Amino acid sequence: MVIIQSSSGVEAIHTSCFELRFRWHEDRWRHEVVSVGPSGSIPRLASLEAILAEDDHSRVISPTYQQIHMEQDASGSVRAFLIGQSGPHHFSAVFLVEEDAEAASIDVDAADRCLSPVLALAATYSVEASSGEWGSQAISDPDPDASGRSKVTIQCSHPVCCLTFEVDPPGRHAVEEAGHGAVRVQAVSSPELSDHTHRFRYRWRWEKDKQPSVWDHNA
């Protein structure tokens, strides 16, 4: 069941697998995802909306959002509508949160409208290192699936849980180490220099009762 919860400076969407939290920080909404219940060993995900790369307006590390509105439809799914601006960029996105017997997911359809050339466009997340005795690993799949999506799977050894990050074509995913056991995951768009509107789509998917490969974090 998907539930909306609002409080001062926080807009949240709850499922049995995760909580998607939008927090107002200085001049923008930042979002994070905290896994709960059987998925609780999956590390926290935090978006990095901060930044146009080194003040280069042609390169966007993550969109910036200043306004949010949430709606729940008759099926129980929740959509969070976000818009924002940074420099010449006008961003918009729809975060669709759904849950069924097999999985819970966040599907993001984002756009950047900009009259200036856009050389790089992405949505970037920091995936924290696991704490305690249990480990996790990010497995990058070099080959797209049947839909053409590129994906990375984050697996944890206990309890049984599996988190997948997918990016629709022509976009792709990118993964890199961020130090101290953390990783940085990106949905990377493929902007055309001649276009003024650039769209990309990606999703996080928590699979229920998924048997992951066991990883020895001491290896």
C-alpha cells in the first residue's frame, strides 16, 4: 500500500519496501530513499541535486526542484510532480510510486528545457555503504535487457532483498566508487545539441523475496 505523508519541510511517500522523502533544504527539494521492512539492509539512497558541474551551465549533474505537488489515483499509485530552475535550465519531473505483490518501484520521467546547448545531463545518487556485519554490492550489467534498458543491481546479503536501477534508452547508467564503501549511481541522458528539451527516464525497483547472490564483505 502506498501512503502520502506531509509535515513541515518534508513530503514523503511510504511503501512496504521504502520511504521516498523530499526535504526542503535552503532553496530546493532534495530527495532520499530509505529502505524499510524486509528490504531494510539496502543502503540509503540520496540524490545529489546540488550542482551544475563546476558552474558550467552546459553540464548538469542532477536536476534542481523548487516546487512539489503529490496526487494519488484510484489504483493507489502516487505521483509527485516537481519543477525547478537552475541558471538557464528549467527542470520538471514526475516520480511515480507503485507497489504490487512482487515489487515496489519509483519511476522517474524527467525533462530539462534549456535554450543553451546541453553537453551533459544526468540524475545522480549516492548509495551509502552498508553498516554492521552485512555487506552489499553493486553489479553493473554491461548488456541491456530485452527492452534496451541498461541497469545496475544492488544486492545485500541479509535479509533477502534486491534493488535494481534501470535507465531507458537512449540513456544509460553509470556507476563509480565514491569512497569509504559508498558508490555513486547515475542515470545519464543523451542530449542532442540541436534540441531545447531533453528527456530521460529511469527507475528504482525493490523486488520482494528475491534471492540474491551472497557476497562475503570480508573477501
